[in-house]
Amino acid sequence: MPQPQLSLSVLDQSIAVSGSSEDQAIRDTIAMARHCEALGYRRFWVSEHHNHESIVGTAPEILIAAMAAVTSHIRLGSAGVMLPHYSALHVAEQFRVLDAIAPGRIDLGVGRAPGSDGRTAYALNPHGDGGESFPAQTRDLLHWLHGLPLPEGHAFRSIKAHPRAASAPDVWMLGSSDYGAQLAAHLGLPYAFAHFITDGRGAEQALALYRQNFRPSQFCPAPKATLCVWALAADTEDEARHLFRSRARWRLDRNRGLLRQIQPPDAVQIDTHEQPDVDALWQRSFAGSAAQVAERLRGYAQAMQLDELVILTWTHDQAARRRSYELLAKAFSLS
């Protein structure tokens, strides 16, 4: 029996690479959105990080507006907006404006994690509560986005989010632990698990919790889940292994508390004692030739009962990143 078509989407983090400027990383993200639309990808999401030497996308709502100007049908969204930094009303208004710019094409992924260190999180919102109000914030956000009345007795019940329209952004709950899965199930929202953060640890349990506890809502009548995985396809496995050195060096450095720009693979030095860690990282990654990566992605999606995966790819060279998405689009017959 033929397997159902697997949809692919993209997460782009506007990575800083050595030899290029941080502002160029933002322009590269906008260009990549247009490229991935032409290839047939379903969604293009951008992340939010602050005070980060490697990931310089700090304002997803602005990037989404810029991407909407150069695309026509691909869904655009955040993965995500770190809601504890902001008021729910402010985020609702921003994304209602985005939906007015690109009606029916906007995804609003929300998360509780700071996307930064604690001091930076405090600088962003000195009056925050560390995410304790996140469930209530998410509830208020949903009501404002959809023009629904807030609960009786709510201090802001009379306030409405503008501009109002016939459509509204789709809200996704993001997470890399059981917390997000349980909250998404409780609120009846689509759920995206950050596989690339945990290397898959906890993914199966989170999806099971989500599906078992899901409560249908007007926002999502049935469970709808995806995984965001790190993947890299090249014309040959050897080429993929070479390109992978940039990602491996970054991961090794990050584990030592060092964040820096992505280095070119030719400049990367891997010490002998580090090689086992690099080998293990390669084995956990969806990396290799296009055929190898496609086979692994299909198998994993089937095992996790998913009809969509979100792909995150880091390479030092933007052309190699574009080529990876081209190869996967061809392997999955996206266009």
C-alpha cells in the first residue's frame, strides 16, 4: 500500500556565519523563504533569539512581514514568539496585522522558553514572571486573535485586537518537553516538538501525551502534530559529511558554553578526542545523500505517525543550504 504524501516545511534561524555580516543573515532568510516557496515547501517558520552570537533572528514578526512581500502562497510563521517577553494583546495585534498582509497564510508558534539567557530575558521584560502566566497568556492571545470575549471578570474583557478580519493566524504550541505537549492538548492546539534541540529525546513521549490528552477545540478539532528536525542533504554522503563539520564544531563549542558564528568546514578543526562525539552526532542526525536523508525522514515520520516534518538546515555556505532544500524537495516530489 502506498504511503501518504509527507509534507515538508522549513525552519530558518538566520544563522551568523564567519565572513559575512549579521544583517546579511536576515536578508538570506528572506531570500530562502522565496526559494522554498518555489520548491513546494508547505510552511516557512523563523525563530526568536536574543543576545545570541550564532542565531540573529530577533524579531520574527518583522521577518514574516518582509517574507510576505516576496511570496504568494507558502505559509509563514514564527517558531516561535517567546510569549513571556510580551503582552498577549501586543502579540495578537502584531499577528492580526500580519494576517491582514497575507490572509490565511500566517502561523503563530508560541513558546515559553526565553530564547536567551536569564539576564537578557530580564532586560526584555523586567516585569515578567518567568513564564508562570504562560497558560493564561496563551488563552488571552487565542481570544484576541479570534475576536472572542475574554472570561467574565477579566480586567481586559472590553479590549479588542485590531485589525479584525475573516481569517486569523493558526496558533501552534511549541515545546521540547512534556509541558508544551500537555498544554497544547489541554487548549486544543496544534503542537510542534523541537527534535533538533533534544536530538529526539522525549519526542515519542511528548507526542503520545499530546494525542492521548487532546481536547478538541474550535481552533483544532483533532490532534495535529509535527517535529522540527535538523537535516542536511548533499549530492553525496562524503560531501554531506564535509559540510556537517560546521554544525559539529558549533555543537561541540556550545556544549562548552561557547557560542560563535558558524565556521566554514575547511577551517574546522576536530581533535582526536572529539571525534567520537562528532560521530555520535552524525549518527543521530538526518544527514547524508538526498536518498539517504529522504529514506530516514520517511521512516521516522511513519514511526511517529506524522504527515509533516519541519526541516532545519545549517551550513556555512548559503548555496549548500539552498541545495539541500532543493534535493529534499525533489526526493519528496514537493512541486
